[in-house]
Amino acid sequence: MGTQQILLIVLAVIIVGIAVAVGLIMFNQNAIRSNRNACIADSNNFTTKALAWWRTADTQGGGNQVILNNDSLDNLGVYIGYGYDVAVNTLYTANGSFVLSNAGSNNLQIEATGNENINGNPVQIILIANLASGDISIQIIN
């Protein structure tokens, strides 16, 4: 083989290596983005159920616009379902874990921790919903 053919083979190997590396990076970024979007969708779903629970009369199994505390959070979590763990106020889905907490007057905080990692840290999202007005704010941590 001549030097020109060896040079072309080396160049082809380098190009293929770079293409594989770029493909892996793009795949990983897509997995992170998908997990983040899934956690946001799950949090929105839980918020919708929380609003329905909070506005429903207690005689019909709802929260009757109760002020959120540990007992009412447990009732809310059981109402939402999804493998709710009363000990840690946490819901579990295939996308991650979601901790329910009180964020002030009539404000429900859902802290989502996804299954994908970004530089060793899991995907994290905090959603705060005002149950009285229905306003929702989402903060993406990771």
C-alpha cells in the first residue's frame, strides 16, 4: 500500500470515531431532555389531580380546600396514587420520584427527581402550584 492509501484509511478511522462520539453525546442529551419533559408532564398531571382533590368536598373524598399540612398531604398523596409512600411524602413513577410538600398558604410544591443524570446529578424540577388560583410555576434545577 502506498502512503496515500494509508493516510486515507487513518483519516476515515478518525472521522468514524468522531461521528460515533458525537452520536453518543446526542443520544445522552436526548435521554436527559426526554426525562426532564416526562418529569414535568408527571408533575403537571399530579397538580391537576391535586387541584381536583383540593376543590372537591370532603364528603366526596376531596380535600375541601383544606390548609396543607402533613395529614392533608398524606390524604392528597393517597388520592393521587402512583405508589405513594406516606413516610416520605413521595410518589413514584417510571420517570422518577416526586416529593409533595407545603410551600406556604395553599401552595403545593412537587420536587421531581428524574432517573437520568447530568454530570453525575439527577434531573431535578420543582413545581409550585397555588391551589386557590391554579397558578403553576416550574423551576428546572438540573
